[in-house]
Amino acid sequence: MSNNNNTPRIWIRVTQLLKSWKDKLLKRSLRGWIFPILIIALLVLVIIGSANTLVRRIAPYAIAFTIPMLMASLGGLYSERSGVTNLGLEGLMLVGYFATAVTIKLTESTGALWVVPLGLFIGFLAGAMFSLLHAFASINLKADQVISGTAINMLASALTVYLARIIAGSGNVRVMMVINRNDIPGLVNIPILGPLFFTQSYWSTWVALGIWALSWVLLYKTSFGLRLRACGEHPSAVASAGINVYGMRYFGVLMSGALAGLGGGIILVTYSGEFNGTVAGLGFLSIAALIFGQWKPLGILGATFFFGIATTIANVSMVIPEFGVIPPVIFKVFPYVVTLLALVAFSKNSAAPKASGEPF
């Protein structure tokens, strides 16, 4: 009798466990595939719209806005995967923006080909050096990482404008040497994709995509990347294995500053042409793209491209007749409304590192 009474209970328990495992597997599957599907869907839409003159006109600008955000968001990925939340990407982009502008301004009279690459490299280094403030406060002093990141934004904004006024006599630093857009020989003739991605392209775009690919390999295909990611998940376990958690977190924060600084420099030498004391909120959009992209390189690539398109529409709406019937204010708030909607839609499936933001 006891066996007969227990059988239904056991069967119900087994059924519940199977359903729980099924739900977990389905959730992980959706989480793993949602961003590749999103990228494929975007590419399909772009290919379908490639015959449309409007799409072909805004595609180069969308890529130009995407690349600085991609670099800053990728930098944030390094920092948060190591366990340090970095809300100072806006300020770090601004430091790289300023350092690149000053370097080019002081050396462009030579007319040498190395002026622009040197400016970007100095912006890269300046962002890394400035991020040491956040690293020291967050790692050594165990300060609140949100407050530290906010302080970085405020300090960078005030300091760069003050130095710009000392150096240039005003808050703006205009440069003459920038990257010229060119068609890529051979690739520009590829049907459909050529006119969209290889027409009027900046060489910095391909450097940035190379950095993105190398970062994916470093984080997911090397033991160093495994240790870095482990520091953001279980730092105590990593320390017990003899790995220097402080050193790994310093590396993550330095990379976030360096890549954000590079992103700021790319803004200058592509579509800006002068330092004006602001990066127009691209640093904050990069943080949103990091969250939207679920802290993964492929997700970040798709998210920044998505936000790049939204930002492009907002910035070129005034000069495109097709958008003339829509009030301009709608386009101004469009990127931020899209950002909020994206964060709300994907916040339930957040895959943030478990120890991100927690002092060690």
C-alpha cells in the first residue's frame, strides 16, 4: 500500500524536476541565441533595404557612430568581467578625446602620416592613465564604485575644458588632420554589402573591429581570459588558486580606460574634427549597450550597431528630406527612448557578473 501511495508523489516530483530543467535549458538557449538572431535580423533588414537610397546614405554614418561606442562598451566589458563596475566611460572617452585633439594640434604642422595614429595612441594611453584613479579608489580603497565612476565623469568634464582653455584659449580644440573616408578597393564591388559597408569607410573602423575580435579571443579562448572572467564571478575562489585578483582587476579597469579613450579619439578624427568638451552622451549609451549586450562581445557588437543606427537617425534627420515631415524633437529623444525600452525588455535576463561592483 505504501508503494502505491508514494508512486504518484514520486512521479509528480520527477515531472516537476523535468519541467524545471526544461525551463532552465530553454531560458539559456534563448539567452545564448537572442543576440545572434538580432544581428542576423538587422543584417537581413539592411540587405533588403540596400536598394533603398536612404539606407545607403545613412549606413556609413551609422558605422561611424557605432565604432566609438563599440570601443567604450568593450572597455566596460573588461572592467565588469574583472569585477569592477565602471560608470565613468563618458569621462574616460572625454579624456581620450581631449588628449587626441591636443596631440594632433601640436604635431599636425609636420604634415606627417603618423600624426593621426600618434594622436589615437596618446588618447588610448591617456584614458588608461586616468582610469587608474577609478582603479585605486575601487580596488585598493574599496570605495563605492558607482560614486567613483560618477566622480570620474565630473572630474574629466571640468579638467579637460579647463586645460583646453589654457592651451587653445577657448573650450574648443580644432584640428586639421583627420582620417579621410575612402572606398575599399575590391570589397566595394561586392553586391549589396559593398555599397553599405565598404563605401566611404574610415581605416579606424577596421582597426576597432580587429581589437574587438582580439578581445573575444583573449576573453574566451585563453586561460588569462578565463581567470579575468572568474574574478568577476568568484574572486575568493580565484585568490585561493594563487591568482592575484587585484592585478586582474587593475588590468580590467586599465583596459576600460584605454579603449574608452581610443573611442573618444576616434570621435575626433572621424566625424567631429574638434574637441568641444562633450561626447554627447555616447559613454552612457555604451554602458546601456553593455547591459543590452548581456556582457558578451557579440551582444555588444549588435547592441552598439543598434544604438549607432538610432543615433545616426537623430543626427542626420535635419538634412534628409524624407524625415522632414517628423518633428525634430522626436529624433533628438529617439536614441534615449530606444535605450530605455531595450533595457526594460532585457533586464529580466540580465547576465551580469555576480561579483561586479563588490569590493574584494
